[in-house]
Amino acid sequence: MKNKDKMAFVISRTKTSVAVSSFLFLLGSMIADLNMGGVYSVSGYSVTKMALGSLGIGLGFGLPCIVYTSEKLSRPVQISVHMVTGCTVMLAAASLAGWIPADKGLLPSLLAVLSMLATAFVIAVLTYRRQKKLAERINRELKQRNSMSAL
């Protein structure tokens, strides 16, 4: 893969990751507001910290996609590097943004961390399935074109 193609791939994946992260941040904020009866409020720079945390998480999952452009690494290693990097950035950003309620005790903190990790893995599985179906469709169409051109 050429460097230009690698860059386009990483930019595309990063834009998608930032969009998904931003959407989940917005959805989470809306759910919190609805659960609190429309009186959800924060002070200081809390929303800014959370928005920057969301951006950081999007970048943390998007930029490591560069590992998928390396033919030297096996697919399981690529996935492991991508997910470990993304989840590490996600947990660090969540901690800095205040999404992990450490002041509430171990169980709420553990539940917050587990829900974040579960969300990351559900998104990863859904993305993998979508990409796999796309690859299968492309391969099927290429096979049809090759069989038609052989006639």
C-alpha cells in the first residue's frame, strides 16, 4: 500500500472513529439529561473536558488503524494493537473527563469501566462484520466479472 493510500485510510478511519465517539458522547449526555428530568447541569469546564475526552477517544481508536496497513503483522496482532491502544486511551480520557466515578466506590467505577470496554468491543465486532460482508460482496463481484471476461 502506498503512503498516500495509507494516509487516506487512516484519515477515513479516524473521521469515522471521531464521529462515533462524538455521537456516543451526545447520546450519553441526552440520556443523562432525560434521567435527571431535564435538570442535568455541569459547572466550570466540565462539558469542554468531556468533549475533549470524546475527541481523544475518537483519535485513540482512529489513529492506531495504521497497523492494518502493515503486511508484516498478522490480523490478530493488528486487532490486538488497535484495541489495546484504543481502550487505553479511552480509559485514560474517561478518567480525566470524570466518567469513572472513583469517588462512589469500587463497584460503580468497575461497572463504568466494564460498560466502556463492552461498548468498544461491540462496536469493534459490528465494524468487523460490516467490513467482512463488504469484502465478501466485492470478492463475489470480482469473481463474476472474471468469469464473464473469460467467456
